Amino acid sequence: MDMVKFAWGLPRRLDGILAQLESGDLPVAAPRLESIVQRLERTASRLVSGLIFAAVLLAGALVHAATPGLGTTLMALSVIPLLVTVFGGRGGR
């Protein structure tokens, strides 16, 4: 008898779950996914910092021939994104 009640109410329950899913009201707990997203965000941030470091260092090297003061300044400033790349994002470990 319980199986019949369960089977009889199943379409209504599934309809309710699908309605919640469509409206975005169905909470889904995925703590592992959150951890992976945080690691991915840290990695992306470090990658961008590394690209900025390389761009500023290369710009400084290219400009150094024409304007040594500006070139040296750019190369010195490239240390900031380098430090973010090397040491940034380690707070979660």
C-alpha cells in the first residue's frame, strides 16, 4: 500500500522539484565545487599577474635603449606583479 501511495504521488513531487530547479530555488550543496572554483580563481589571478610582470619587464627592456631612466623604472616596477605571482593566493593553504 505504501508503494502505491509513493508511486501515485511521484509525478506531483517530480513536478515540484522540476519547478524549483527551473526557477533556481532548489539549493544544491557542492562544497568540493566551491573549493575547486576558489583554486581556479587564485590560479587565474596569478596567471594574470605573471602576464603583467612579463609585459612590464619586456616594455622596460625595450624602452631602456631609448630612455634608460624610464626603462629602468619599468623593470623595477615589474617586481610588484612578480611578487604577486610568486607569493599571491597562498592565504587559503
